[in-house]
Amino acid sequence: MKSKLYVGNLSFDTTEADLNDLFSQAGTVSETALINDKETGRSRGFAFVTMSDGEGAQAAATKFNGMELHGRKLTVNEAKDREAGSGGGGDRRPPRRY
């Protein structure tokens, strides 16, 4: 079963290829998604790495959490599902009535 990992505290210089190379040392990487800002296209400093099995994901989390990459200590742990309705921000006021 595939397991998704959250990888945080990334340097803005880190690429998906860097993450693929690193995490493939712990197991087979199915997918790597570096999260970029929609407006600037610049990295937001975190990514999701999907490993092909739970053992590889656990090994990667243990091996790489706290490891330094491009001058930053990585935060690696199991990704949590987004909660329904947690799209973030936005105007919470009721709509205007004219």
C-alpha cells in the first residue's frame, strides 16, 4: 500500500529531482510533488513524497527526519489527510444583500 510523506522545511533551491534521489535511498518513490506558490511559481518550502509501500515510507521518515539538505533540517512525517472544508482563508462574512 502506498504511503504519503510530508517533507517540510525545504530550501527554496530544492527540486523534485533532489527529493526523488534522496528518498529512493529508502525505497521506491511513486510520486514527488513539490508545492509551489500559485502567483510566483516559487517553492513554498514543503513537498509530498509518495512511497510505494509503508516499509519504505517508515524507513524514509526515520532516516531523513532531521537530516540536513541544502542547509535546512528536514521535517519528515506521515502526511495527514486534509480535513473537509479546510481550504483556508477567505471572507467568512455573510453575503451582502442589496
